[in-house]
Amino acid sequence: MPMYDIIIRGGIVYDGINTEPRRVDIAIKGERIAYIGDLRNEGADVVIDANKLVVAPGFIDMHSHSDATILVYPDSSSKVRQGVTTEVVGNCGISMAPIVDDHAYLLKRFVDQYFPGLSYLLNWKWKTLIDYYKVVDIVRPAVNLVPLVGHNTLRIAAMGFEARGPTDSEIEDMRRMLEYEMEGGMWGLSTGLFYAPGSYAKTEEVIELAKVVRRYGGIYASHIRDEAHGVLSAIEEAIRIGREAGVSVQISHIKAMGKAQWGLSSKIIDIIRKARADGVDVHADVYPYDAGQTALLQALPDWAKEGGPGKAIERLKDNETAEKIRVEMEEGLMSGQNFVYELGWDNIIIAATEKGDPEVEGKSVAEIARLRNKRPFDVFRELLIINNGNVSMIVRAMDEGDIVNFMRQDWVYIGSDQNGIRPGYGPLGGRQHPRAYGTFPRVIRRYVLEKGILMLGEAIAKMTGRPAFRLGLKDRGIIREGYYADIVVFNPETIADRATYEEPTLYPTGIEYVIVNGKITVSKGYETGVRNGKVLWRTEHKAYAHT
């Protein structure tokens, strides 16, 4: 009987820390790497010939939303096929619990904005995140999950969609719920301060909650309050929260949105460097695309979203109120980030709708308006009304120069900002963002091999060992004896993203093998049907000193 389960033989091995490779063999036994060295005379149940192939730790997606859909798509095909083995989930203030019965309906409506129709596919029997992730572990996901607690979800549980600060009792309820989840193994707090109801929170509210996270050595991940004309002050707010709460900060999908902001990456980087020099532990993640994706309803002014999606739709149905909304959006009169004024209707593309309408999915609001001989706002309004507010959009908004500038920073990691999915499966399909299928191969193909922005070893470290260390993952993210066998094997000649905005569900090329916790999930480019991921509970991991 062979000594090992798997041997990866003759590969060019990047260990996730050192940027220079070495040619060695890797043996796997059970869930872990058993030996690294010369194994030419050893046997295994499976031997992978990695000659001329790169062997690296499995990629860590530092900003994902797969937690919302993992019970529907446990295979996470679009992620594992690009080499992802671990995802940080519960981002942007959106998590699937805690749930309070009186406000459960509001949470379902909130989630449906971003994942149209999702709430109808779930039984919602859990009340806490701990219980939710116990269900996820039973289902056995294909990837490992690092879960955060969403501030929007906490706020909905404590006070619904009220556009005000919390009472003493309500902030205490949020603290208590957050403390319970952190005690049970969650990794930190996320905010989406652009999104209602999180947008109604003052900085002081977030600081109070972040102090809870500090006690457990967790992180604070923030979709900041404004990524467009107010981006600099929003970055400063995130840093202030980190400084006053004494918590490590992760700035989510860092960007400068809208042409007026293009080029601001240098100022943003200077602000963060100064904060780091002053002792605030600040990191960020970025995705390698010039467009984002979010809920179409979030283009509304804050006041129009008060009370939740249902109330927002009621306001849109009223002609007088709808006209007031249109004027604020199109003439730049609304406070905060304004997608319409900053980007224009041509750059707001319908991604997915609750009704699953192929006539609009993939087209800009302006294009649909021209085809229907209507004003863009009227199309926007109608789409939200007929889909109960459950429409997602892709927004073309960023400059590649800024993306590159952020990517070069050693404290910036890679995140897809997307959930795991597979083509044509279920009602959550629509016209997805190509980052769901191509993020990590795109970093290597475009920014390493084509543009030479990063060296290959640097890019791999940015997607593996460094984020693992930043999170405090125990025995993961590095190819080292005794560490978990989360490994990707790819062809450096053929690795490439294929998904585009026009054809967003094309799998990448060049990903030959993916191993998750010692089991082969992808073999010769195709899924094996094996799901061997797990929920990674913070209580089972070391706390590292982050630098």
C-alpha cells in the first residue's frame, strides 16, 4: 500500500512566502502536506505529473460573497475552477444572520437586492451565524470559508431599516449579538457604509462595535461610505475606526470610482501609508476589473431607501416622489455616492433580475431606454418595480492605472467581490460579472505575464501566504510540511481568464489541478465532484501579530 495519498511530482513550486520557486516534489497524506523533497522513488494512490507546471498554495479570495449562495451552490464551480480554495465571506455588511423574527422579512428583502430570488431558495431556519455555518459544514462546501459578521445584518436585527442612530438598548443588542458570534468563531465585523441601513450609522456606532471585535483579535472589513467624490474622507473614516477601536482594518475592493476621481489612487495610498506608519493596521483588497457589481436599488438617495426595499418601491410607484428621486439622481443633488450622476446611465448595466429577463440582462439602462423609446430613469424605475427591487447592476467606473497602483502595494490582496456559481444553473444566473470566473487567472495573465506589473512569485504571495498571515489562518496559505494541502497546479503558458462582460460565464484556461484539504477537487481542468472544504472557525486558529 502506498505511503502517500497524492504525490505532485516535478513541479515549479512557489510556497506562498518566498517569491523565488524551487523544483521539488510534494507528498500529501490525509488533509495535510506530509513531505516536500525528492520523491522519485516513492509511490502514492495518485501521482500528478507537474513537469513544466506551477504548484502554488490554493488562492485565497479576500473578499467574497459566497456565504449567501453556498447552500444553493456548494460546488462553488466558478471559484474552484480558477484555483480558489479559501474565501473570506460575509463582506460589505451583508451576512446571513443574526436574525430576529420581527425583522426577518427585512433581511430577506435586503439579501434579495444583491442576489435576486435567493430568499425563496432557503428555509431560513437558523437564527445565528454559528447555526448557519453549522448547516454549511453539513452540506460540505467545495471551498473553505472564513466568515465575518455583517453590520447591516446586525442593524436590521436590532432596529430594522430605521434612518437614525441606535438607542442605548439597540446598540447594546448589536454588541451582544456580535459578541455571541465572535465567541462562537467568526473572524470579524464587516460594514457596507454605502448601503442602507448601514449608511444611516454614524462613525461612533461602528467604533463601538469594532471594539467588540478587537477583544477577540478579529478584523474590521469595510465597504467604505463613498468610493467616488467622497473617497478620501471615507478612507479617513475607516482609518479612524481602526485607530479608535484598536482593530485591524481591511478596506474592501479599494478603488477611485468615476472619471473625476481617476488618479486619486496615489493620494489614497499616501493616506494609508501614513496611517500604517502611525501604528494603525490597515490593509486592502482589489479586483482586477474596471467595473463593479451591486444592487440597482442602491442607486437611490438614502432617504428613498428608508424602511427597506418595500418602502423604496412604494416611493418609486408614486409619480411625484419618483420625479423628486430622478432630479436628485440626474442633477447630482443627492448626498453621498451617486452612480447616475458620476457614471451616467450608459455605464449602469443590468446584471440579473428576479424575473430573469434576458431582454434587459447585459444591457445598459441607456441602451434599454433607447430600444423602448423611454427616459433612462423610467426604465430604471420600471425594472425595480416589476422585480420587487431585486435587480443587480454592473457599473463601469474605474481606471486601470488606479487598479495597477493599488495592486502594487504589498498590503493589498486580491478579492473577487463575487459569489461562487456555475453557468446556467438556477434562478441566480443572470448576466454575472466576469470576475466570478476569472479574477485570479486574470491577475496572473494580465498583470504578471502580459504587463509585467508583478513578478509571478509576488502575485502568488499576494494571493496566498500574505492574506493567510494577515487573517491569522493556522497552517494554511503556504506550501510547508504539516500545513493543510490546499494547492493549485497551473500551466504558466496557458493560464488565462476567458470571461468577459459579454460572455461572463466562461471558465479560465490553465488551471490543471485544485486540491482542497488533501482531496482533488479539479483534475485536468475539470471538477471531480468532490467537495472537501469546511468552515474555518476563528476559535480553532492562531492569532498572529499582523504587520
